[in-house]
Amino acid sequence: MDLFLLCVFLPLVTVAWGQYSDYYYGPYNYGDNDEWVNVYRQGFNFQCPHGQVIVAVRSVFSKKEGSDRLWNYACMPASQSLGEPTECWWEEINRAGTEWYQTCSNNGLVAGFQSQYFPSVLDREWQFYCCRYSRRCPYSCWLTTEYPGHYGEDMDMMMYTYDYYIRGATTTFSAVDRDRQWKFIVCRMTDYDCPFQNV
């Protein structure tokens, strides 16, 4: 009898756990042969395929290459509960050599990055590529720890749980090290449309 009950309830427990627990995202596919999306001192434009969002960011720093970084990104499909993106756009430019804080406007999620290198300040300007999913709204937002942990170190930021999305970032810039540290703004999104225009 106990074996019969185990056979009946185990699949139900597995399905329930899968629906309500956090999932591990990885492993990540950073594109063809793990190549970088840029070369040192050059601009780049990276966009996830339609319906996908950024879930991982990797970077290495080189002092001798103009205190610049190589970058790579991984994308994953957004949850089916969000549906298809209804609108995508490029946010305002975040200027090189300054600290900044930015979230995607109109409740958007980060689906790409664009960057241009400026040798005069040994830094980059940035733009987020954002996509909105109907009128879904963010909640339970938080900031990640700093990436990289120290200026000049390699960076490998990964989203470890399903249904959390990157909505933006805040960065600090070191005039001495000529490097940035990033904290990513991460949120969950409602499964229903809500009345808020922008958060």
C-alpha cells in the first residue's frame, strides 16, 4: 500500500515543486564558441532574439588595452506567462566617465546592450535595449552584489532563478582604475496586466 501511495503522490509533488519553486537557469550559452561580442576599444550592439531577455553577463578587463573590457551576454526566453513582447526600444545613453542609475522605462526588461568606447576618458557609454510585455509590472525588486567584486577583475554575473528579470543597473566608476562596478536591478513580473504606466 505504501508503495502504491508513493507512486501516486510522487509525480504530483514533482509537478507542484516545479511550478512553485525557483529554477536554476544555467548552463548558459554565450553564443558561437563563447566568442566576445566586441573587441577592445570598439563599440558593439547586442540584442537578444525576439522574446528573450538577458540572464548572464561576462566580462574581462585589460589595463593595457585602454582599461577596456571584452563583453559577452547570454539570453533565455521570458516566461510564457508574460506572453510576447509588445514593444522594444533603446533607452537614453549613459555617459562615459560618470556614475549612473537606470531602469528600463515603461516597465521594460533588459534584452540587450549597446556601448561605445571613448579613449579620452578610458570608459564606455551605455544604452539598454528594453522590451515591454503587455502591461506587466515589476515587484520584489532588489540589487545584486557588485560585479566585478573589485575594479579590474573578471566579471561573471548569472541569474540563478527563473522568473527574475534584469530591469536595469547602477554603476560606479573609478577614476583611478578606469573601470566600473555594476549592480543589476532584478525584479519579478506580475502574471497579469496592472494599471501602472512606469516604475
